[in-house]
Amino acid sequence: MNAIASATPSRGMWFFLHTLTGIIVFLVTLSASANPAPPLTLQMIMQLAEQNNPGLQASRDQLDIARGVRRTAQAYPNPDVEIGMGPSRTRQSQGQSGQNRLIGLSQPIEYPIVRETRIRGAEAGITATEAGFQSARINFLAQIKNSFYDILRRQDELQVAQVSFDLLGQVRDRVKLRVNIGESPRYELVRAEAELLGAAKNLESAALRVDQAKDALRNMIGPVLPEGFEVAGSLQAGQPLPPLDALRQEIMVRSPDVAQSQAREAQAKARLELERRLRMPQVTVKGIVEEDPDLRNWRIGVSLPLPLWNRREGQIAEAAASLTQTQSLLAQQRLTLLRELEATYSNYLIANQQVAAFEGGLLKEAESAVKVAEAAYRFGERGILDYLDALRVFRSVRQDFLAARFELQAALIQIERLRATDLPGEQ
């Protein structure tokens, strides 16, 4: 019993352990709060996305596959070796019996023009794959950039909702004071509290939209983006763009989608030419050494297939149809890009005009209206309804301004994507 009692910690020891554990937890928490994770900029997020996205990695792997196809096209046909042996029995009285042996070597001779055509098709496949990777990369980074600015927009909306909630809280307190001293009727307090309740719901919804925007970005990048991350940046102002005709010409030259379709067309042309070249019989050179017990034969010859029944009409027709299809897809790709450019350019002009209108006076007018309504209510010239309406209009104008800035930013991102510019982040 004494041994067991001596091995059991005393209350003082337990108190010491609990105290030490609490101190350690407090220090760790204090250290974590003292060194919070720095906010992520657009450049940092785009680097994380490009390095960790499995879809882009799969596109890179397609390049290795295309290079493997080129190595296959560059390979020469292998020779064939034939070896045989067996017993020989003479049918004449003076003949000799024994073993016979045969060694043969055959080498298919490929025409240089056939090999060059096949290699040209493989090179076009690499070009198409590289263009496809660039298209996938630019589209993905455009989505990342758009999602990043959506977070900034939602954060600005949250700030507007917070300011509105704080301001309505002050109004409610002021109205409550005036109701208590009998300067205002009670329905004004009821209306002010209803407006404050609505502002609280708007604030909660704005915070939820921020979390949803962050979750959408994290789902695109993956778990490498930590939970509870913060972003740092601002929506860009409108940038001058070239005329629409200049943009049309630019995207026809720089678009990776057009380059991919053009490479597919070149690949289809090479395949059609290859199928036509393969109608020529491919020669195989053969050398044979045959040894009998009393005789040795040397033979050199060629093997040539006769294109009597199969002249590759089906393969040629298939390659020709594939070429026609790729040409149609190329024309469709160009039309699609031009339509998308025109629609995006129109959205850019509209959003730019809206932002200019808000910055040119709408925001100031809405703010001035709030100040006038507040002064009129304070001096008893207007009721609480006029003041609350002015606050509501001011909040709506600010939200519309944020939406217009985001639409302008989204249009710029889409134009950058169509122009195939490298999306480096903040400019």
C-alpha cells in the first residue's frame, strides 16, 4: 500500500501539471495570434494554382504523349531474321543425308517521302498539344483571377453592409432617445428597429457570400490553399483597350485555340498525304543462306506486295473526311472567338460607362442626399422615413457601384484571356 501511494501523484503535482499545460497552451495561442498568416496576393494564389492543379498536370502529360508519338514516327522499321534447320534424307543412292540449315534476313525499305510525311504529322500533333496546354492554362488562370476578384468584391460588400449596420444602429439609438423624451412618435422607433434588423440580415448574408467565394477558390486550387486564408488586393480601374478591329486581328494571331485548330488541320493534311503515299508498294529486301549436306545456296531478292484488292480507298476517304472536319472546326473556332470578343467588348464598354457615372457624381449625390436628410431629420423638418430611404438609396448605389467595378474587371479578364496574354496578376 505504501508503494502504491508513493507512486500516485499528489494533488500538488496534478495542480502543477495542469498549470504548466495551461501556460503552454496560452503561449502557443499567443504566438499564433501574434504571427497570423500573411494575406495572399493574386500573384501568390496564381502560382499555387498553376503548380498544384491536376488538370494542368494532365495537360503537361499530354505533351509527353505527343513527343512519344513523334519518336515512334521517327523510328525505322526493324529487320526480320529467319533461322531454320532439320534433317535431310537423300532419295538417291549416291546422295548424302544429314542436317540442313537456313538463315534469312529481310529488311523493309521505307520510302523517305513516307517517313517525312509521318514525322510531319507527329510534329503537328506536338504543336496542337502545346497550344491546347496553353489554352487550358490561360482559361484556368482566368478563372482563378475572376474568383480572386470576386472575393474582393464580396469583402467590399461586407464592408458596406457593416458600415450600414453600424450607421443604422446609431440611428436607432438616436430615435430611441427621442422617443423616450417624447420628441418622436413610437412608430419611428419600430421602423428604425426594422431597418436595423434588415441590415443585420444583410450583414450576415454578406459574410456568408465571402465564405462561399473563398470556398469556390479553394475548390479550384485544392487543399494546398489553407482554410481561413485572407487575400490582399483591389479591383483594377478601367484600362484603355485597342479598337475592336485591332483586337479581332490580334486574337486570330495569338489565340491558342486557333493555333490548336490550325495544327490539327496540318496534322489531318499530313495523315491524308501519308495514306496516299502508302498506296505505293513497300519493298522488302531479303537475303537467304540455305545449306544442305552437300550443297550451299545463296539468294538475294525483294518482296513487293501487289495492290490489287486493297488500294487503301477506305483509309484515304477517312483521312479526307477528317481533314474536312478539322477545317470546319477551325472556321467555327474563329467565329466563336469573334462573337465572344464582341460580346465581351460590349460588356466592357457598358461597365466602364457605369463606373465612370458612379465615380463622376452618383456616389457623391447619394452621400449628399443622406447628409441633407440627416440634417433635416435632426432639425425636425423631415421624418424618419425620409432619412431611412436616403440611407437605403445610398447603400444601394454603393452596392451597384461595386457590382459595376466587378463587371468591368471580369470583362478585362475575359479580354485578356481572348488575347492570350499571360495573366501575371496585379498589373
